[in-house]
Amino acid sequence: MLIDQDRGRAAIVEQSLQDAGHEVVARLASVERLAQEVEIHQPDVVIIDIESPDRDALENMSVVSRDNPRPIVLFSEEDSEESIARAIKAGVSAYVTDGMRAERVRPIVDVAVARFREFQALRAELDATRSQLEDRKLIEKAKGLLMKHRNVDEAQAYQAMRKMAMDRNQRLVETARNVIAIFDLVGDDGI
């Protein structure tokens, strides 16, 4: 997807992309409906040429990054650190300040795509790690409740939960959630 107010420049960049084997699925004059257009056209990459990204433009990019993430390449005349930082925070994969030239678009897009994929992999790894940590916390809490109320040691509490999980064909974390829910229902001191 290519967004540029300058139709002549957009046509040149589009031709350059086509010459490099890419297809431009949509060409827009503004970022006003960016999220909706990305949803409709499902581009692999969004290339935006804008004089200076204002708050609304950055918000539109942020919505795309949150709801329909994909590499965003932003060409801008604005080169302040603050503008660049806001754009990166909005999900821009590459921010280029010295103008859009047809011969530079393909290598910049390639770098942006690689950077985006790396970022997505890191985000997925972070999400998985957070999930594992949350699961571990639940299992530890359930073990602690069993240890306290059944007067057993940690190994025995863990073994009891493991047996419950296997008997019910559940993941250990689901059994831990059930144990915690039962103690919450009857009150921590009720058993």
C-alpha cells in the first residue's frame, strides 16, 4: 500500500516497486482512513510519504500496528528526534528523513520488513514468557494453598496437583486455577 499526496511521485515509486516485482494493492492520498484501508486491502507493507506526521496520522499508524500489524515505512521531511520517537512508538518500522526516491524504496522496504519480523518474533517470545510466568505463579499459589491446608510438603502438593491434572486430562495450570477457585469459594480458612 502506498500513501502519498504527490500523485506524480507516487506513480514513480509505484512503477519502481512493480519493476522490483512488488504489487501496489492500493494507492491513497492520505492516512485518514489508514486502518480501514489496511483491513480492506491487507497489504504486506505500508509505505507512507508525508511532510510531517501529525498526531492524527500517528494515531492511525498506531491503530494499524495494534489491530492489523505490518511493516510501515515512513518517509518524512520532519527529522526531529521527538517526531522520530513518536513515529517509532506508533509502530513505524523504518523512518526515512531525506526524501523518497524510487531507487531507494526497495532496499528500505526490505530492511523494514526484516526489522518488523524480528520485532514480531520478539513480541511473541515476550508474550509466551509472560504467559509461562503467569502459569508458574498460579501453580505456585495452588501448591502453597495445598501445603497449608493439607499440611504436606511442596513435593507432595505438586504430586497431588499433577495427579489431579492427569485424572482430569487437564494442563497443570488449569488444575491450579481450579484449586485456587475452590479455596476462594470456601474461603482460604474454610478447609
